[in-house]
Amino acid sequence: MSIKRKTKITVYKEITFKLSSRQKRSLMNYCRARHTTPIKLIKRSIRPYIELYAESRPEEIPMPNQLDLFDEDPS
């Protein structure tokens, strides 16, 4: 008799953002021309950001307008 394994339940989170009417029109026109949906297009565009950094945090980039008070280089 085989034992059935429980499948892990995937928890989804919702993210929303706003587009202007012109941006939405542009998005819909692009999707119709490429025979895709807006969700698939957006997910494909952000895939590297939502898959690569799940376990580790990316290296922080210092802001260019920060003061250099504690640099070891005496200027």
C-alpha cells in the first residue's frame, strides 16, 4: 500500500501598484501584439529579482551622495 505525501501549500502574497490610463493602454496594446497577458509580462520582467534573492540578500550599493567622513584615504 502506497503512502500519500502531503503537498506543501504555496502561500501567495499580493502586490499592487497604480498605472496611469495611458500606461495601461500602452501595456494592453503591447500584450495584445505579443499574445500574452499583463501578469505574464510583468512576472517575466521581474523574474531575476524574485528568484535570485530568496535565500540571500544582494550586496548593498552605497548611495553616491553619502559623506566620506570615515574613509581611510586622507584627502
